[in-house]
Amino acid sequence: MLSALVLQSLGFISLSQLKFGTSINELRAAVKPGGVYPENYYRTIGWIWTQPADVNSQDGLGGGLTWAWDAAACEVMLPRFRETLFGANLVDCTALKASMHRSFMAWSANSAKLNFIDVSEECDKLQGSHVEGEDSFDSSCPLAEIWVTFLGPDGRASSNNRDNRRRLNTQTSAAATAFFQEYQREADLSGSPLGSAVGDLAGLADSYPELLTNKFEFTNGVKYGGRMIATRRGTISFNAIDPFCWYLDSTFCTGFHQLKRLITPDGAYILVLVLTWGVWAIALLIIAWQLFWVVKHGLEAKPTLKDGHSGARAGYKAALKVLAEQSRCGWATRLILVVLPLIFWSQVFLPCWDCYDFEGTATHEVGHILGLSHPDQSGADARACQIYAGGADDCFGTRGLNSFNMLLAPAMDGGMGGMFNATSCLEPWKHVEEGVPAEYSGSYYMTGVAATENTFRPSIMMAQTQHNPDTCITQDDFEGLQTLYPDCSGGTNSIASQLTAPTCFRVRHYLGWIRFAVWTACPVILLLPLICLLNSLVARFQKERLESAFELQNQQQDRINKVTEANKKLARELKDERRKTLENSKVQEKEVAKGFIARNFPQYLSRIQSRRTDGLAARRTGTEGDHAPPPRLGIGRRISSALLGRKPNSPPTATPRLRQEEGGGLGQLPEGLPGAAGWV
């Protein structure tokens, strides 16, 4: 049975030790050549398969252990698998059978003495093909030694297999039949059959025994000289009762279960819970805050003439304006984070957390069929009582203790790190000790778990494996398997006989990653129309705003162009007016100069003539020395001197005044000429 997880144990323990309190010393004394065989066959080794010396014998391990899959199990169990997509189950019956095959192989690959053979098709041909709605071939198939089926509503194997408990009657001796009936009574009194445990059953392994006297042979060739309980057949059943659930992709869910090794299972659950719903709450709060601002601006918006005095339109535009200012990528991310955590929690995390690992459970139940029990249940009161031995009830006290094999334990843990050879294999329990190796630190088997005085070793045989992080057997299981089924070849017969550590074959189904990818894409696909709608509304609003801005810009540019043209026109007019004024001024000056010259030039000529006449007269009268004529000047200098009223030989600094001769002065210059104010 499997129910909740703590994948750690002190060491392996056999069914005999757990159920009937068999001590290691009793096992050490009995399992060897010429051993001590107790009268009470419950206090010795038992519940394992015999290895007949006759190579043609089909008893026990002879010819391999055959197993058959109940065809009806698929129809009942597949609905219990949570690895679905939109109602379509990603797991099929072929995958379940392959997983069961790997579970058997997890043990046979680590022991040269074990071989499991699938005879499902042979049983199907022998008893008829399965027809939906009718019973498939049942456990009475004589070819199958191990029957794989599902649990019925009563917690026992399915109805098809119910008679399996009595089918041995026709295949065993009268003594075996009597013992089986007593075993049935004992199992009923003890509360559950061997291989199971109390609580919600994930899987159930029923070992159907046979009491052998001086007939049992171990895999090392040693014969047991007393009475011993041997496993004759077995049934492995899986829970398929609603609401029980399974998952097949162990590798994907391992990540969540590994987290429990770092902290506690409850702590891991709370951590994932806080992270998942924390992201969801933060995204939801941010969206609510942003929507609040959008609505707030929409309600506070005032209608304008352009909006047609419509308050709704004004509010709509104000809301879109706020949305346009926010990041659309941010909105898309937050919307996805509001939906994604819900899908992740319900479709990805909970199937791994609440459901059971099918392949891990199957491997666990095969270990029960081989004779190993729950190492985490030692030390409690034994449930089974010997009812008929000695004619009286004889309930045992405490269960046997966990153990390890010093010869097989790794050297780094203080063990010998070896393997059985032709001598040591004859006494496989000789090196078995209680507890764990002396130098075992815990880190070799379980990274991150500190060693304590009760340091646990990981084991697939833990009774509580709901959160099983692996589907392979561990070093602890390997030591138990080698001790129960020792190999004396010393690594000379096969690869399996050369192993000093467990080997395993894992298959990656990628079902979890496919579901994770699909369920991650679903929020994007579902929210894509909403995101596109918001994007189109915002884009349309921004386009309108952009067109309005362009229109306003064009209007402003038109105004600027008009003002520029007006300024240019005014500048041209001012320039033309200034030019005309300058031209008129020049023309006026020329006219004034011409008029002045026309009025004063005759007087000038008269004065020159008069001076010349005076000079000639002076020379005639001999007064030429007193009135010597001035040097002759050019005509331009003469005119300018005459106009300025300056004597021809007077210095330049002389006052520019013209003497007005009596009856013949030049008079005042006309107004408008330069220097006219200084003329007298």
C-alpha cells in the first residue's frame, strides 16, 4: 500500500521481519548451510520465491516469473489518470503495460536470478479476447504467476480476480490448501492481507503462500531444512476508485517532489501555494488599480462641443486616453498572469501533488511480491498472529528492525562496497547489521538532508509514497534484493551479477511538459481576442488624436504662412516707399542745385570779370605790387571758392562767409542746401 510520502528509511526489511518480528540473528542462523531451523516457521525467512535445482522445473523462479495484465484494468484505471487535455487522455493502455514492464525490470535488472515474462497475450488467446462490457480473461490463467489488476470497491482485488485466493486449491497439495485457508483466516483477523497497509490504498500486493517442508531452495543453492513459507503466486492491484488519481510522467512531477527533500512536504506545498496565488493576487490588484484610474478619468471627463456635448463619448475618449498612456504589453502580461496561475495550480501542480506515481507504485508492489516490506513501519506492534501453530493463538510482540548489508554497502558509507562471491553468498545474512552504515552521512542517498542519529536512507519500499520522487530502486532496496536472492557467480555469469550499485532505466514521457506548454498557451489564446480588441480601440483612438493633431498643425502652419506673407508684403512696401523717398530727395536736391547755379553763376562770372578788370587796371596804373593777382586756380576750385565765399588764397579754416558787396552780393543760399544755415 502507498499513501503519503517520506522517501527515507533506516534500511531494508523483509516481510518476515516486519510482519512477525523475525530478528536478524534468527535469519543469520537459519539462512546458511546446516542452519538452525526454528519450529515456528513464522520466525524465520519466508514470503520469498524458491529457486528449484531442476532447470526444467517451473516452480518459483524456475523458468522466470510470469505475469499477466488484466485487460479490464485499462478501462477502469485510465479515467483515474489526470494527464488529460480538454477531456482527451494522454495515457493509453499500452503506456500502462509498458510502465508495468519497466517496474518489473527495475528489479530484474539488478539481480541475475530474477526474470519476469509477460504472458498477457498468451492468456488472452487461451481464454478468449476481451469484449467491452464483458469480463476479460481472469486470474485463473494457469500461465500467470503474478496477476496485475485493479482494486474493487471493497479494497480487495477486482471481482475477476477474487477467486484467485482459492484457485491454488487445484494446483497444490492438500497440505498447501489447508495452509492457504488458515492464512486467509489469519489475514482477515489481522485487518489486511500481507503486503498491504492501513489507510487509503494506492496499490496492493497479495502474496499467496505455500508451506514447504525441506523443499525450499535459495538462489545460492542452499536448501532450507525446515518448514518455510514460500510465495507461490501473487496479485498486484491498483486503486481505481473515485476520487483516487494517478499520473504516469514521473520525470515531470519529480521536480515538485524534490522540493520536499529540501524542506518539508507541508512547507513545499505552502511555498508553491504562496508563489502561485501571490503572482495571481499581485496581477489582479494591478489590473484593478489601473481599471480604477481608467474609470475615474472617464467619469471626470467633461463633454466638449466637438463631442456633441455627449458625456458618454467624452468619458469614453478620456478612458481610452488613459489606456493609451499605459503599456499594452504590460496589460497583456498581467491579464495572462491572472489566468495562468489558476490553470497551473489545477492542471499542472495538483495532479503531481495529489495523485500517485503509477510506475513508482508498481515498482513498490513488485518489491512486496519479492518479499520486501515497509522499512518505515518497523518497531510497531505486529498485526499478524499465529493462529494454528501449537493449537493456540500466538501474537508476536514488536516487529523486526531495519537493516543493511555491510558487505554490499558503499565504501564511502563505511561498508565494504563489494559483492557476493562463491563463499560469501552462502551466508547472505552474515554481514547484515541493524540500522545504517556507521559512516553514512545521508548526503550520498539524499542531497541536502543532514545526518542525524535517526538518519534515513531513501527506499522505493517506503509505505508512504504518494509523493514518490523516483521510479527506481535505491541502494537500500538493492542490498535487500541481493540479500534475499543472493548470487554466487561473483560477477562471472551476467552483467547483473557484477553490479555493486542499483541500475535503472527511466523513460521521459514529456506528458507533463506538453500539458504545461498547452495550458500555458491557453491563457494567451483565450485572452488574445480581448487583447486585440483593446489594442484596436486604443489604436483607433490614437489615430483620431493623430489626425486631429495633424489638422491643428496644418491650421497653425496656414496662420504662420499668412503672417509671413503679410510681413513680406509690408517689408516690400516699406522698401519701395524708402526707395521712392530717396529718389525724390535726390531729384529735389538736383533741382535745388540747378536752380542755385542758375541764379548765382552769372554773378560769379561778373565778379571774376570784375576782378580781372581790376587787375588789368592796376597793372596799368603801376599798383600791381599792391594788388598782385592771386595764383590762377582751376575752374572747379574757383567755383567752389566763389560759392563758399572764400578767397582763393585764404586758409581752409576761414569762416565760410561771403561778403555782400554793395549792390552786387551773392545773398543767402537757398534752403535745403548743405551749409545753407552758415551763409550770410
